[in-house]
Amino acid sequence: MYPANRSYGGNGLRNGLGYGFNGYGCRVGGRGGLIVGSKHRPRGRGNGFFDFGGESQEGMNELNRGPRAGHYQNQRTVGPTTIAGNEYSSVTLDKERYNGGDFPDEYSDAKFFVIKSYSEDDVHKSIKYNVWSSTAYGNKKLDAGYQEAQGNAGGCPVLLFFSVNASGQFVGVAEMVGPVDFNKTVEYWQQGKWIGCFPVKWHIIKDVPNSILKHITLENNDNKPVTNSRDTQEVMLEQGLRMLKIFKEHINDMCVLDDFDFYENRQNLMQERRTKQQLLRKQASHYFFFFFFFLYRLSYGKRFESSANFPMVQVWSGKTCRAPVGDEKGGTNGNPVLQSVSVSPDEPAGAGAEKVGNGVANGVAIVS
């Protein structure tokens, strides 16, 4: 909705992540594209048990563009920082693997889909782990397209054009190289709600602005520009080949690989935060258990105390009858006279109780 190079909120996220907008946007809280300043940044959902009410949202907010579009500083580092191409990096990416001139841009048959990501963090993880996941509807749609392509004896690749919501650009092309595993879920996405995943192979990684693609319209989407597509929007063969040719020929040395160290650090921050959240949830569950156990014991104790005020009729058989015995008018201050009545085991307690007035029940003296 809002251009990524327009700043809403002054100096940007100076207190948390430590970098300004400078041409790239920050989306928080889910589906929106609004860029906000640090004073409007959400601080959690309330009591602080699960969401760290006063803690910074480092690594958890969603970025639609990384710092390659500008500059950033004072980024807090957690653990080893991974830098693309650095000899000390735990993940080293060879840029020569992508954007090869020999990648074909002509197919007699192929399937194309537009992929819309919530954040560029997830694109980073897709490149790192060679995997992707969509919504439940999107996964079914992509899996059906892949299964249909597999039935083509002449070969039919399934190519995905990746874009990030509200970024104003596409970031690359990947190929779907396997079916969707609906029972497998990975936990490193920026949002933890994606169920199912499938393998991908990245061929082109470069920033391609919407301005050079918006002239391509889709008949199967009310003739809207391809840049207005939703997630998993299918692109017909003719339009897909035109897009692929533009991706391949567009000259731009800037891509998400330039920000790989930045997103590695954000992933470390996110994992650190989620570990703390899991620990707090576990502690909170124990607190709630003991709290409700205390309430139960308190309520049970009151019931037990009130039941102890009932008079008892004890019998030799070991049976107990909770009933007042005696003349209710014979007590003091209006209180009934209470007696413990013992009867023989072979006679019901009620029969013995009827003979209380005589002082003897079945030959046994009554003790008041």
C-alpha cells in the first residue's frame, strides 16, 4: 500500500534494530505494509508472561527489504555472524551458482507461479535451506501444479517468481523440484504458522523492480498487472516466458545475497527470543498449576470444615449416619440436644434411634 522508500515515523527503528529506513521498509504485526517508527512499535500483548512486554522486537518484526538499499549501524549481534563469502562463515554461498547465462529462458511447456512472501527473512531462509512453504490453500495449488507437470512426458518445470509484500520488486526465480510434504513443518520461518513444505532450487537471485514488469498483464487475473498478483497466482506460459526473459537480462548487482549476514544475525535473534518464550511458557504453566491447585485445596478445605459441623450417629457396625438425634427443644439457647447412639450390629440405626427416649436401646445403655 505504501512505497518502501517513504518514511512513516521519522527516524525509523533507531532504538531497536539500529538502522533507519533509507529506502527499505519494515512491516510489523503481520499482513500490513505500513512502515512505522520505533515509538509506535508493538511491545507485546499484555502481561509479559509470554510476549516480553517491555522487550525489543529485534529479529521478530518483518522486513520487506534489507539494508542493501541503504545503510544500517549498531546492529546487536548474537552468536557467530554468517557472512556470504566470508572464510569464517558457517554458511558460504557461491554467487556464481546463480544468475548463470546458460539458464534457459525458452520452454515449450512450463508452469509459472508468483510467490508473495511476508518478509525477506523467509526468502533468506529459502535460499539457505532450499525449501519453501505457502498457506494451506497455496500448498495445495502448487502441489496440484507440480503433479500435473510431472505427468508431462516432455518435461515441464515449475518456476516460481518470488516477491516480498510491499517491497516494490521481485527478488528472484526458484524451481519447485519436489511435491509438497503436507506432514512436514519447519520452525525457522518468521511466522510459525506454515504447515507443510516443499524443496526448491534457486536459479536467479537479483532485485527486479516492479516498474519493468508491470506492463505484463494476466488474462486469468482480470487483466491486472503481474505486479498486482496475490500469492500462488498462476502465470500463463506466454507471460511467464516474458517475465523469465526480463529476469535473466536485467542487469542489477544488488540482491538479497548482499544482506545474507544481516539476515543470519536476525535469525539468531529470533531463535534466542523464541527460546526465552518457550522457557517462560513452561514456567508459567507450572505457576498456573500450583495456583489452581491452591484454589482447589482452599475450596475443598472449606467444604470439609462445614461438613464436620454435622452431628453423627455412630453404630457398632462401623456405619455412620449424619443426622441430629434427640429432642430439638431440650437444648439451651434454642440448640438441640445432640446424642451419640450405639445400637447392636443386627438392628438398623433407625430402630435404635426410636428408643432414645427410654434411655435403653435393645438392652444397651445410651451415652449422651
